[in-house]
Amino acid sequence: MRFWHVYAGATVVALLVIGATIYWNFFGPYKASEPSLQYANAQLVFTATAIMAVIFSLLYATHQFRRSLARPIIELAFDKMGNKRTHIGLSQVEKLEIPIYAYNKGDRVATTYQIELKIPNVFEGYLVREREGDRLYGKPTDDHNAFIVSFYSYNKPEYICFVNKYVPIGQVRLKVDDVARLKSRVIEIIYKVFGDWGDLQEGSLKLELPER
């Protein structure tokens, strides 16, 4: 729900409460005739208006606080050529080594984050880190149909994920024999992104094999 929806709803409720209070105490069939009671009713209307003003102030302060909580939103892509592809055909891949990039479409720079990839066994059981050249070996899942690889930024400057920028995470390599035996034409890499911004970010990359 957007903030203006909440603000509009609160405005309607406030107007109804204040209007009902004024009508009941000054124009209704049971309005007070004595000056002391009229003064008390006026105080009641003022109190109701003040309470509504406090509620509006809290809503506005909450909205501004939420706006101040900028956070990165990290997605993975197969290339950095401007179209942020998350779905490519194997015919578009020049070799069996497929690069993976992190793309930050949020509004805050990400310095410390973890990316967990669930990679099908049609790939080699490791991720080669792009900037360091070392292999991150995966841990097999319970069904042995995939393996889990975790990538950590470790606050290294080369892995800082700036807003609207790409960071090369690494490469995965297809197994030629396993690709030939695949029944499905789509290979999916599922990923999760963890960070100090709180909520979990998830997504997937899909590689579409050419028809036989």
C-alpha cells in the first residue's frame, strides 16, 4: 500500500471524527445549553483535533523515515551490455563459460553482501571468481541434482556494488556431455542475496538451449 493511500484514509477518518464531534455537541438534539457544558464541548473538539494532528504528524514522520532507509536491490544478469539479460539462449553464448554479473538497481551502494547460488549439475561444480581467478566449490544439495555456491564480497573494493553498475561475480562452465542428455531446454540458476539491509532478495537466471 502506498503512503498516500494511508494518508487519504487517515484524512477521511479524521474529518469524520471531528465532524461528528462538532455536530453532536453543537448542532445535535442533545447539545448543551449551559455555558460551562458548551466550554467543555469546545475543549473536547479541540482535543479531538489535536489528537488527529498528532496522528498526521506521526504518519508523516514515519513516511520520511522510511524514505531515509535507502537500500540496495541486487539482481544477477548474464551480461552487462545494457539490457540486463536474465534469460539467454545457448546459441548466444560464444563458449561454455558463462559470466554472471551483479547489478544494483536500488538507491544505496552495497559493500557487504552474500550471494547464494543454486546451480544445476549440468554445470561444473564450482564458480570461478572473475576478479581473483580462484574456484569456489559448491556443496551438493540433498537430491544431488544441484550444488550450492556462496559468494562473499568481504568488503573488497573490487566487489562494491554501486547503484546502476555491474560487478562481475564469476563464471560457470557447462558440461558438454550433460547438456546433450538434458530433456528440458531451459536451465535455471536460482540465487539469493543477503545483506545488512534486512530483507532477502531472490531471483533466477535462465539459460535456454537450442532446439535439436
